[in-house]
Amino acid sequence: MPSEAHSVSLGRLVRASALGLGLALLLVLPPIVHFCTGPLGPLIGGFFSGSRHRLSATEGLLVGLGMGIGLALLGGAFFLAGGTRLLPLPADLRSIIALVVAFLSAYYALLGGLGAVVGGRLARQEADRPHHPPSS
């Protein structure tokens, strides 16, 4: 088992998950390119978060899970708002929203976790690699 220079902390995992989810959601916004960046957003967000925080494989999987839970919470808030006067939605549409949120949450968790594991591994390998100054 590789040695870790840091301990696993809930705050660190929450920050890494929020970073990955935020980046993934931002990649859905740009017009036209969102057709490419949107579906790959969780992978890219997870990779960036994993490399920035140098996550272990276990931490990367937990970050992916956090990204999925975060999206489920956002979708759940939208779902609950759909039953109020704030955002009145028909029951059929609310059921469809619930299914889409469930699918997307699992999708974000899987791709976000994969990206975080790969990004963390590459960042830790780069940090462990000896740096030799250029010879003159």
C-alpha cells in the first residue's frame, strides 16, 4: 500500500467533490462545445480535482461518490421545488425529472470517480518523480 503524506479528511473530500462537480456543471454551459464538454464534464472535473488534491484511489472513488451525491441533492431540490407554487410542474414531469436525476447522479459518480482516480495517480507519480536540473 502506498504511503500517504496526508490523512483522509471529510473536509478535504467535500472540497474536492465540490470542485469536481462545479467544474463538471460549468462545462455544460458553453454553447455548441457543450455537446463535447457536457458528457465528459464529470470525467474532466474529477480528473482536475484528483490531480489538484493528489487523491489516492480510495479518495478518488469517494470524490466521485460525493459528486454524484451533490448532483442528486441539486436535482432533489429542483424536484421538491416542482411541487410548490414556486415552480409548479405536473406529476408526470416530476417523475421524469426524478429518473433523469437518478441516472445523471450515477453517471457523475462513475465518471467523476474515474477521473479523480486517474488524475490523483498521475499527480502523485509526477510528484514522486525525481527532478533533475538541466545540465549546461
